[in-house]
Amino acid sequence: MAKGLNCRLNLNSVQFLVAFVLAYNVWDIFNAKLPILSRATAEEKENVHDVLHPIDAPGGKATTTIFYNLYTKDESDVERVRNITVEQFSFMLPEEHDQVFVTTIGVPQVNLPVPNAEIIQHHPEGGEELTLHELWNYCRSHPYHSTKVVYLHSKGSFHDNKKNTDLRKFITRAALSKECANLPDQCDVCSARMSPIPHPHSSGNMWLARCDYVAKLVDPSFEPEGEKAKLKEIDESGFGWGRFFSEHWIHFHPSVRPCDLYPGSEFTFGRANIPVGDFKKDLKMAPRFDFDTFNILLNFTKPKEGFIVDMFWEFDLFYNQRPDETTWWGW
């Protein structure tokens, strides 16, 4: 009897010890993550890339988070810019897009009429690199193939004209489209149009991208040194540097595999022949046309090989890496 009781006591002790260890480990895991969530709430999530997203994990549910750069020049523009925001987010798809992280610049905007929107930072002045930096940091903390980000900005909030309005609607429709949200595995960046000249870019700079690709890119707000400092001083659209670097940045890596949606060859880049209204979205790997088709508008005398040499020089300088010839888009 005593022997049987002793066995039961030993068994219960083992069970208790196992249960205690399991409980302790679960609490330890939970307790390790909880302060990060609490800290982000206390600081109003100023560093959005610190916020844990449990579904952003390898093999987990795919997510698409929107980063929005919202500029308001002065108080008289508040209502007009709010209308731009309403217009852009009317293209948002609840089944595809979850959280919206907003950077406001200039005059503060509050109580935005956008579902699931949160203002994560405000700056009295600045450019698109402020929001792109937050997007880049987010992807570095969530570098998964299934995690996607959309970049939008309130184009036309500074210069209010018809061409900016038409381009804003055209490229917002694409960036928030179901086609981009469900881009194929072999595509890293999706936009209305990717053009390789005068430098690789998407005119207007709105797009969807995979975080595993974005995490490879150089910081969009990098501090230039040495030869890189000279590039920051160049402020010409033909080079993709200076104020044009934000538009150049998303395709600025030797491993990029872009795709785009607009099938018509009459719009290649810039503000000529911007499609108006909705359009048939035909997702294909980009660039979808040959060099001469893209070159019709500017008629560069430099051959396409010259553009490739320029791109290789940038890749060498920033990444010390050349494209894989089997997957690169270059002709």
C-alpha cells in the first residue's frame, strides 16, 4: 500500500513538474512579447516597425499594409486635401488591405476619413523619404515574401492641376488593385507602369511591394558620404537623384523583379497621355515594351547599353552586386 502510494506521489510530482515547466515557458514567451505591444501603445506607435503583427510570419496569412504620405500646405488647403484622401481610399479593398499608417507633413490633419488609419508621425516639413523610411523599417522587421506594403501619397496636394489629378487617380487605382494585391511569386513590385528610362521608376511613385524585397534596399533617407554624396546633389529627373530619388528608390536594386498593369503603349512615363478613368488591368512582368517604345517621348541619343552601364555603376556603389542575368529585367 505504502509502495503504491509512493508511486502515485512520485507520478503526481512528475506531472506537476511538467505542468509547471510548460506554464512557466508559456508565460515567459508571452511576457517577453507583451512589453513590446504595451510600449508601442504608450508611445502611440511612433515606431510602427516595432509593433508585433502575429500574422506576419513565414507561412502565415498574407497581409498588405498601406503607408500614406499626406502633405497639407496651409490651413486653406485642409478640406481640399481631405477630399484627395477620401478619393484615394475609395479604391481600398477591405479584403486585401488591413492597416493604414499615415505620415502627415505641413499642417496637421486629424480624424482622417480612412478605415483603420493611424497617424504615426507628423513633421512640419519634409518629403516622401519620411514615409518611405517608415515603410522600409517595417519591412526590415517583417522581411517575409507574403508580407506586402503599399506606398501612396497625396499627389496634387502641393500642385493642384488636372495632370496631377489624372495621374493620382490612375496610379492609386493600380497600387490598390486586386491584381497588385495578388501579384505572382516572381514579381516583387507592382504598379500601373514601370519604366526603365530615364531611370528605373514608376511615374508618380505609388506601388505595392513585397517586404522581403524592400528589406534589401538601401535606406531611402540614407546619409550620403563619399561618391554617394555627389549623387544626392544631382537634382535632375534624368538621373533619378536629388528630389527624384524617392521615385527611383523602389526599383533601385539589382534583384528587382517588377510587374505592371497598364497594357497601352501610349503611356510610358511622365505626364503625357495619362489614362483617364478605370482601365483593364493586365498584369505582366515589366518592362513590357522594348527600349525604343519607351524612348519615343525623349528620343535619347544614348543607347540602351548606356543606361545599363549607369545602373550597374549604381549597383556596384550601393550594393556591390550585379543582377542575375536569368531573372533581371534588363534587355
